Amino acid sequence: MRRYFGRKLLTYSITFFVAATIDWMIPRFMPGDPVASLVAKQAGLSSAGATALVQYYNDLFGFQKPIIVQFFDFWAKLLQGDLGLSVYGHGRPVVESIMGALPFTLALLVPAILLSWWAGNSFGAMAARRKWMDNAVLPIGYILTATPYMWLGIVLAFVLGFSLRIFPMSGGYGFNLEPTLSWEFFTDLVAHWIMPFASLFLVMFGGWAIGMRNMVIYELESDYSRYLEALGAPQGLVRKYAFRNAMLPQITGLALQLGVIIGGQLVTEIVFAYPGIGSLLFNAIKSEDYFLLQGIFLFIIIGTLVANFMVDVAYVIVDPRTRVGMRGGTA
Amino acid sequence: MSLQVSDLRVYYRTLAGDVKALDGATFSIADKEIMGLAGESGCGKSTLGNSLIRLDGRMKYVAGSVTLDGNALPIWDNTGMNEFRFRDLSVIPQYAMSAMNPTRKIGKMTGELLESRGENFAAIKPELLRRIDLVGLQRDVLNLYPMELSGGMKQRMVMVISTLLDPSLLIADEITSALDVSTQRAVAETLVSFRDHGFVKSMIVITHDVSILYQIADTILIMYAGKLAEKASTSAIINRPLHPYTRMLVSSLPEVGVRYADKKLSGIPGSPPSLLKPPTGCRFRARCPLAFDKCAEEPPFVEVDTDHWVACWKATGTDA
Amino acid sequence: MSGPASTDPRMESVSGSVDIDKEATAVPAKKAGGEFLYFALRSRKFLFATAILLVLVGFAIFGPMIDTTDPMDTNGVQMSSPTMDAGNWFGTTILGEDVFAQFVNGLRATFFVGLLAGALAAFIGMAIGFTAGYKGGWVDEVLNMITNVVLVLPTLAVLIVISSYLKARGVLFEAVFVGLFSWPWVARAIRAQTFTLRSRDFIDLAKLSGRGTWKIIIQEIAPNMSSYLFMVFILLFGGAILFAASLDFIGLGPTGGMSLGLMMFNSVTYGAALTLGLWWWFIPPGLGIMAIVGALYVMNVGLDEIFNPKLRDI
């Protein structure tokens, strides 16, 4: 057990190190001078003002110092939780900007993942048993999983938002409202939340449904299923075993899909101008706010690694074979 | 009589048509009889064995009847057969080593299986433990996962589970094929002990290895290309085989301790016919050294001596 | 942007593990290629998918030849909805650009990126997978670690960071980068397959006859998995297209040039297509991507059935 988790932690640590280093390296090794281009954006600067700004940025980024020093500085600041200041946020600490956007993102992401995983697996399992359901679920599933996240978002926004005017098309809540603990505000929040949620949910649902359907079929054809049936076990028992075994790869699948899901989250937020991490990232890109960009990136990395780790733990709990393997007991 | 099979035909559906894997089997097995079922790969022995317990995948019942202990077995009816499975007839499958759910402890799985069949696990458990002792396994195997057992251990466990409810008929499908010789012997002896202890009444032991049958079977049924070739007591098959195919099969067996320096081991030249469009007449005709004109007509499976059945014109003394 | 159902172990069950009951498949023997064609032409899924792909490829190749308008040319009437007039089949954008021209040119770019990225990812995945699976030992350990690290990285985030610093990005760049990060699942799957094949007798024979590692891999192991490798490529192709579309949609696609993702980006950001209801601008590109990727997935399933007889419907 220790060896298993030890390896996982090692992998994650290396990943984090690699990712953070990439993050640190990019502005320093890209062609061109990021500081100069930043300064060039500020139109109408006097040359004195420009020099001062260049000085300021260089200090901020530490570009004048030797590379090694820069590297250690970076890690020092990182471990203190200092991700720098956001230009887009008018000098707000990056961490603050991220924390402000995080609740919105989580409110979309977590329910979407959990509900789509549960619903997709259920439908997939049902489809594996009933032919008529399979004929419906399969094409729908493939279409959904082939749909680009942002496009579904756009289509939903268009149909439900523009044409039918049921839901608002952008923002996290109405522009005219202030965040308060009121019912009105809450319903407005939900109204803004529904379409991005539906968009994420549907695409993921398709993928899980297809995966589960395939897995259940595979398990129902396995030797242990055949044996149970040869001994006259009722379908209920056979299915129970098949479903439980089919779920295992779906759990690992969750970890594998995390990167993709996060990508989907990002673009969906952009479509709906939903004020989560995705929109923040988008704005950071547009305004070339490198600190914010880096901060968000590191944050995403950490979040992904944590989520991966949680899935690893969940898997060990659910699949008894992993524990047996670790005990060293095989024949 | 324990088992009676009459003109059983089971085909396989394929894109190209029906493969006539089992084309008319008629035989019977008495109580306490261990019948070996032998033949080359593709002769239909697995089809026969499996069709009795469960029609799998592409198998399709075409004709024939099966009676066990006086009860007609509705082998074409999957749900109808459930009543008989495990209690009246059972199987030790070819895939015994992967027959147990890998993510369930063996004891738990057995319990759930029994309960689902309406048996009381607690009441049966003492007997289960006794039998585990009998086959030489540790009692704590019930607390283990299948992956913690060796191949041989898993097989023995499956043997115990399959016979737990004392079925009338046990079908053992190629259970020695994947084993080394000494384990083969141990498994074969275990099978016999099951019969002697009264756990099973009669058995069909399916294998392509006639030498095993020589050790444990009371009677042997030889199949060829979907048809029955010969059925007789083991000593009759080995010492006085009547069907040319049986004779060649038996003579191709090496004997332990005998040197074959002066004689070549005779295999049987040629290969079995396609069962998609089987030839008319005796199906062994093309490879048979004794074939003559009459063989263009299919020989019936008839009793030529007490409990000695053959499907061959030469053997029944019907010369053209 | 979504990934394939790559957790499907059936995909890892194609080569060498087909233990068909001899009695069950007495199909008349044909040569390998002939048999493939026989089943391929009878597989509805395969034919359907191929048809759709051919139509879209046709659009991509011939579209720009039929409609020679420059996709960025803003001479057209602004915001006109689709008509049957030549040059306006898909309408125009807010700036008067011809949507059809954008669509067919974008298709070209999309196919190109998908193919290139898919091929690159396939190559890397195979190289790593075969080596790790065949060699084992510490080579395997190291390659495994690399695979795991790349696997865990949230690729889009990484590409965003890299791309946003670059001022000028070419199509080649995008394809290479997408390819550089899409291979981990391939490496894993191929490694697993190679492990099982490695212990087979014919490999021992090859080793005994003194063939070098790579020769054995290329001449003995890979051909055994050829059908699987092909399916892997198809999935990579589809995945790369989705990925590139996302990147384009954020505005980090190739600078200059047209792509389907870019069309969606433009329409939603400065084009205000949603508030103005210019549906002809964003529906076709998404539909195009969905059609390509969906067809590829269906083709993959169809191929699975063709190559693995157990799955065929009778």
C-alpha cells in the first residue's frame, strides 16, 4: 500500500515540478521580450514613463537576475502561496482573483461530473441489458461524446437563451443584482447556472454511458458470468456482479478524463461568460496578464493532481484486488 | 436410467450457415456411471456437454430430447432449465480457472450464489467445509480472493462449488487440459472420489485425452465430426475397439514404459470434414482405411454387443 | 472536447486473444485483405461512417475550389442569412465574410491538424509503448513514469500557457503540440498488448534468429496488432480535432488562416452572434466537427466488429 501510494505521490510531485517549471520557463525562453510587449501595450507613454515601467516589470518578474536565482525565487514565492499580482485585476493578488472565481467553477464542475457519471453509468448499464434501449442510447451517446463542449454550449445558449428566451445567456447572475442571501438572488443564480451545467453534463453523460454499456456487455460475457448462469443463478445476481466489476474501469476513467473535463469547463465558461476560472483565464490571456495566467495554471495543476489522488484512493477502496496485490498475495 | 439422450441435434449459427456441430446423439448413462466423452477437437463433444447445461452464444437447439432421472430437460428454454441447474445437473467448465468473480471473496460469492438459488448458506456451510478439506484445500480459502489461489487450487474450488448440491449428473469439460500430468492424476482421482462419496450420481467427462479416461471412466463414448462413433465399457474400447476410428485413436496412444523403437507411432492422417456442409454417408469415410461402397450410406448407431454401440458398417458385419 | 471511451478493455482484446470455437466459424478461408473487405462492405457502421467522412473530405478538397472567395474577405453583405445564391450558401458574418468559404477552408485546416497531430501522437505512443512493453525492466519504469506525468498534466491548460506567450503560431505548431500531449493512453495500451505478445513462441524464435529489437517489434509484434493500431490512430485523429478546436476557440489557434474552432471563437466573441442570432455562423463549424468526430468513433466501433468476429451481429 505504501509503495503504491508512494509511487503515485512521486508521479504527482514530478508532474507538479515539470508543470511549474514549464510555467516558469515559458516567458523566459520565448522569442521576444515579454516586458517590452507589455509596455508597448500601454499606449501614450512618455519615454521616461516607459523606462520606469520597464524597470518596474523587470523588478516584478526578476528578469534581470541570473536564471538560477529567478528559479529559486519562483519556488520560494510559490511555497508561500504568493502567486503575484494581477494586472487584469488592477493589482489584486492573483490568489484573491482565483478564489473569487473558484466557487462558480466548482458549482458547475462538481455537480456536472458527479451527476453525469452516475446518470451515464446507469443508462449505460440499462442499455447493455435491453436491446431497445441500446438502440437509442448508443447513437445518442456517440453523438454527445463527439460534440465539442463549446459548441453544445453555444447551441443551448442560442436555442434556450436567444430563441426561446428561457434562460439568460451570460454572466453568473443578473447585472442588476447584488449578491445577497435572498431567494430572488438564488433563483437568478440557478437560472444562469443551468445552461452551462446542462452543456457540460450532456457531453460527459454521453461518454460515460457508452463506456459503461461496453463494460457491462464485456462483463456479462465473462467467464464468471457464464459460470453463474450455468449454475442457474438468477439474472439479478449476475447483473449485480457485472455492474460492480464494470464500474471499476469507469473510476479510473474519471481520472483519465479529468484533463479533458477541465478543458470542457474552461470553454463552456467562456461561451456563457460565466465568472469562473475559465473566464478568468480567458481574460488573462486577452489582457496578457502573465501573473494571473501563471497563477491560474498552477492552480489548475494542483487541483488536477489532488483530484487524481482522490480517485486513486477511491479505486483502492473499491477494488479489492489492488489491496491483495499490495499484500503480495498472488499465486 | 439416469440420463437418456435421444437424437440430440445442436447447431451453431454462423454467417455462412449452420455448422452441424452435434448431429444426432442417442445414448444413455446409468446411475454411478462415469462416461468419458472423447474425440478430436471439433468433433462435437464440448457442444454435447455444454448443450445439456446451457446453450451458449451461437448454439441453437434443433431437435432431440434429454431426460434426466425421468424428468424431461427443456434445454431450449433457458429459464425453464434454471430449475434443474446446479441441483440436478451441474458443470465443471473448461474455463474453471476464471470462473469465479475476481472481485469477490470466494466464501462470499458461494454464499450469494447459494442464497440466490434458495438454499440456506449457513446450513450448507459445514458440508462445504468438509468438502474443501476433502479436495486438499485450506478452509480459509473462503476468505481469499480468486487471484490469491493457484490455477490448480481454483479448479479444485470450482469442483467443490459445482458439486455442492449433489447433482445427479456432473459434466466435466476438459478439466485436465491445462494441467501437468501429476495434477491431472490428482484431479481425475478427485472426480472419482466425488462419485464414490455419493456427491454426484453420474458423470460425463469430456476430454481429448483418452488415456485419462482409461484411468477413471467406466464407459467411453467416442465422437467424430458431430456423430457418435462408438460407445462401450472402457476395457472394450481399449482392448476390443470396433470402429476404425477408435482403433486408430487407441493405437496412437503411447504406452508408458514401452519403447517404440521398431514401430512408428501411428497418428491418423487427414483431418475432420467441415461441419458446415458435411459429407453424406459416414463422416469418417475419407480417412478410413476400411471404407467401402456401403459407407456412402450413413451407418446407424446400433448395439452390436451388450452395451457396446457402434456406427460402422464393417463393425456390424454388413459387408457390401 | 471529449476523449474516447478509452477505458474500454475490448479495445485491448483484438489481437491474438480470439479463441474462436472451431465449430462456430467455418467461414470459407479468404486472404486477410479479402476477408477484411468482405466484412467491411457489410458493416453498416463502417460504411455509414466512411460515407460521412468522404462527404466532408470532399467539402474540404473541392469546397475552396468551387467557392474561391477569400474567407477573410469582407466585401460581402454583412450578416446575411444563408441563401441559394452562389457565394452565399452559408450566409455571411458580421463583417461580411463568406461563411461557406470559411467553412470549407476551416475544414481543410481541421483535417490537416487532426491528421498530423494524430500521426505524431500515434508515433510517440507506439514508440514508447512498444519499447516499454518489449524491454521491460528499468526502461519500462522510466517510460512509465514519463507516461504517467504527461497523462496527469491537464493538457489544455499547458497548451494555453505555452501558446499565449507566442505571438505568431502556425498550423504546424498547433498540430505538433497537440500531438505531443495526446499519446499517453496509447502508450499504455500498446505496452500492455506488447507484454502479452512478448512471451509468445514466435518472438522467441525471432530472438533466436538474432534479429534486433526494433526489427522484431516492427516485423513481428506490430503486424499482430495492426488492426488495433489502425483503430488507435482513428481515435487519436478524432481526439486531436476536438482538442485543436478547443484551442482555437480560446483564441490560441494558429494566427492567420481559418479553422472551424476559430469560426466559433469569432462568432461568439466579437461577432456577438448569439445576441444577434447569426446562427449560420456558428452552427456549421460545430456541426462539421461533430460529424467528423462522430463518424470516426462510429468507424472505430465498426472496425472493432470487423476485426473481432465475436462482436459481429448475426
